[in-house]
Amino acid sequence: MTIADLTVTGGRGKDGRAEPVSEITLRMGDIVSIVGPTGCGKTTLINDIELFANRNTPSGRRVLINGESAEESCSSDPARNPIALISQHTNFLSDLPVEDFLSIHATVRAHEGGEAIRETLGFANKLTGEPIIRTSAMTELSGGQTRALLIADAVVIGNSPIVLLDEIENAGIHRTRALELLKEYRKIFVFVTHDPRIALLSDYRVVMRNGAMQEVILTGKEEGRVAAELRKMDDLILDFRNRIRLGERLTENVLEEQMKACGYLT
Amino acid sequence: MKLVICAGPPTTGKTTVLKQVTKKLIADGRRLAFLKIDVQYAEEDEIFSSEFSIPARKVYSGELCPDHCNVMVLGDAIEWASKHDAEILLVETAGLCLRCSPYVEGLLGLIVLEATSGMNLPRKIGPMLSLADIAMVTKIDLVSQAEREVFRARIQEAAPDVSIIETNALHGIGIDPLVRRIAQANEIKFPLFLRGNPPVGTCTICVGKKEIGWKQHFGVVRPLEGEIFYQGE
Ligand SMILES: Nc1nc2c(ncn2[C@@H]2O[C@H](COP(=O)(O)OP(=O)(O)OP(=O)(O)O)[C@@H](O)[C@H]2O)c(=O)[nH]1
Ligand SMILES: Nc1ncnc2c1ncn2[C@@H]1O[C@H](COP(=O)(O)OP(=O)(O)O)[C@@H](O)[C@H]1O
Ligand SMILES: [Mg+2]
Ligand SMILES: [Mg+2]
Ligand SMILES: [Zn+2]
């Protein structure tokens, strides 16, 4: 199935009142963020999308693919499911070795096994510190390795035109590398995020409160300029995070050098 | 009247699924009755009668295998439910015996499994899964989409003909397809028969002889090495 767009029609917030955003359409290639305080319903919104909600979830929302209700086979046959969801889960409960799990999932998603497994592990290992070994048990993976594998699995094995990602910034993975890798694919990406870098990289963002979509904000030219500055600051912090990880001691000298490199000191 | 037998290992979400089903069927104007069979403790009867005001009761199997107990009492239970003018009788089993799956020929058999249970479970539970019509997979909110899809594949491998429905039973998500299947299910037509073949089980352990080792028993016995055979007259 070729996906042109995905529409969410508004339902009710937690107070039972109609959502201020009554309809939003995401087009192929769009990068969208969902923002809002913890507990405001961000995960619920992307779960509604993944379930092809049809007024049958607590929010009463509807999800349309290419303007129509999704066929039941989208959710009952994973090979025809156009959506991959990377949820906030940071551990697997599955008692299988990584390669067996990926091989079954590749079959389920109608793929050739061998190549897809290699590619998935290659992708995942670009995002982790310590590489994932293909023979280790899924349950042995760390939180970061789990999330990295889920992202790689969704993109490579899932090969889905619509990818929903729930707070990948908290995943303990190379977030900026993940964003760079993901941007190479043309898909609808939906990021639930608290991270200004991810939010401003999006074409637009949905602001949520009290279970309801409140507003859609387009990332304008001015925000684009702000984003460029924020990226520099973020890289600076990431650089120091990495030094700590590698066991370095930090010095004022290094701090000064880095600040100069960013143009904050002359 | 229709009969739905709901099996599944302990705490997989049988009651939670049946509550969601009951809510929807009552909203559609259907009259229901509910029976829970368990070994020594159950409170489902109180839940169903207080939450939905439908006729609900429980049976403790005590010394009897709860699924054998089910086969014994089911006839009376259908009579009880029809006296109460029910259109659908929901039976929640204890889900302890995996071998003597309590489904009835021609009538809807439902197994409830949880997505959190590990990938080998579908291979372990035998007839309770392979003889069911529908497998409801609960707790999908607790696992990743990828795991859910692999779990689905493992169920389908063990039971190629079963329909799989995934649900977050706490929020009633994914319940509608099950409700539709119940509404379309066959009506009870006597005589009723157990689906599949019940396990061979006539031995002296069944009647209370406790000594360990097959040499001490009569009836259908088996040694560690070798097949079952009949010992005695
Ligand atoms: N997160 C989550 N929890 C669930 C779901 N379904 C059931 N539960 C929880 O799982 C626990 C057991 O559910 P029950 O419905 O009592 O399970 P049961 O199979 O009837 O249990 P027994 O009759 O005691 O064997 C309860 O705490 C439920 O709230 C689900 O889809 N998601
Ligand atoms: N539209 C809604 N109607 C009813 N309950 C909602 C709605 N949106 C969210 N909730 C409930 O609010 C709680 C928190 O939602 P969640 O999506 O986990 O928030 P977040 O991901 O933003 O932290 C959940 O229990 C969810 O069921
Ligand atoms: Mg969340
Ligand atoms: Mg129960
Ligand atoms: Zn038994």
C-alpha cells in the first residue's frame, strides 16, 4: 500500500471535552513532534495512531490512512502494517536470542532473513556504546541497547512508511546519530519528545495538555535560527558527556577551548 | 443460548477480557449469565453480579481437576443460565490443566494469553491453545510492537487455525472483534461433546493411591523410558 498521508481526527481530552485541534493531516516525508508535560497524553496519542483508532479507544479519536479508515488487515497482519512504533519500553521480556528474534520478526514482516538481520544489527550498533552480540539473549540487553535495537528493527525490518518514536532522547543511545540516520529515510516520522533539538528539527509540532491536542506550531524561520544555536550548545554538552564517559578529568582549559570553538568566548 | 468457554493460564486477564465483553454485549441489549470454575478461591461471581447485575455464580472443584469439574457441571450450568433467561453463558475456567482443554464441540472456545509470558509459552500449552477458536493476547501495553508481532507468530506456529486478537484489556482496546465473534457464534445444540480427545487418565493415582513409582500402580501407567501401557486386569 502506498501511503500519501495520515489523518487524526480529534476526540475528547481527559475532561471529556472536544479537542481544540479537530483534525491534523501528516503527509509523506513530514517530521512531526508531539510535545507537552508528562502525563498529558502524548503516548496515548501515538498509541491511538498505531492501533488505527476508530472511536474505539478512550480518546474517541479516529485515524485515517489516505483519507480512509484503515482496513482490519493492517493491524491483524503485521506484513501489511504501515506503522512501526518504538515505545518507551526499555527491556525485552522475550526469552529468545537476538538473532532468532530478528529472524522471526523479519519473516513476520515478509523479509529475507539474513541480510535484514545484519543490517538491523549494523544500524543498532551505530547507536549503542557497547555493541549488541547476535547470540545474546534479548533479556540481557541494556536499556540503551534495547531501544537501539527497537529503532533499527522498526526502520530496517519493519520497513514501515510511518514511524512513531516515544521519547528516544531518554534511551541512552547516540541521539544525534539516530536523528542523522533516520533523516536518510523518507517516511512520516512522529517524535514524542521533550528535547528542543528534536522538536525544532520537526516541520511542525503538536502541543498537548490534559489529554487533548491544543495547537499545531509550524517551525518558522526564526525558530530555525534559534535551533541552530541550540544545536551548538547541545553538542557542547554532549562533548562533555562523552569525556566523562571515557574516564577523562575535566579542566577549565578544555572548557575554555570548547566555548571558543562555539564562538561563545573570544 | 450461546456458550463461550474462556480458558487461559492464571492471571492472564480472562476476567478483565470478559468484563469488557460483558459491558459491550449488555450495551447491545444482550442478556448474559456468568460462571467461574476454580479450585478453592474465586471472586469473579461477585464482580459480575455487582458490576453488571447479571446472574453469576462460581463452583469450587476442590479435590477434582477443575477442568474435569467443568465437564461434570456444565450441563447443569446451561440449565441454570436458561432458567435465568440468559442468551449467552460465559464460563471462565481455572486454566490450570493444559491437557484437558474444556472447549465444547461447535461452540466458541476462547483462550486468553498474555503478551508478557515469554516466547516459548505457545509451544508448551498444547490443546488449550490448539483447540481454541480465538486467542486473545492481553497486556499489549506492556511490550514493544516488535515483541507483540513475534509473539503472534509463535502462537500461529503452534495453532495455525486460531484467530488472534490483541488487546489492552484494561482499556477495552481490541475487544470489538471478539464481541462480533460472540454475537455470530453458534447456539447450543444438545448433545454436547468435549472437543478433542481427553487425556488417558484412569490409574490408581486418580483414586488416591499416593505411593511413588509406576510399579506401585494399576491402570494406564508409564515408566521413564518407554510408552504408556495398561497394567492390571
Ligand atoms: N497492563 C495490563 N494489565 C492487564 C491487562 N489485562 C489484565 N490485566 C491485569 O492482569 C491482572 C490479572 O487479570 P485478571 O483478569 O484477574 O486475570 P484472570 O485470568 O481472570 O486471573 P485468574 O482468574 O485469577 O486466573 C489484573 O491485575 C489485571 O488488571 C492488560 O491488557 N494490560
Ligand atoms: N484523551 C484522553 N482521554 C482519557 N484519558 C487519557 C487521554 N489522554 C491520556 N489519557 C490518560 O492519561 C494518562 C497519561 O497519558 P500518557 O499518554 O501516558 O501521557 P504522556 O505520554 O504524555 O506522559 C494515561 O493513563 C492515559 O490513559
Ligand atoms: Mg509517555
Ligand atoms: Mg479471573
Ligand atoms: Zn485435567
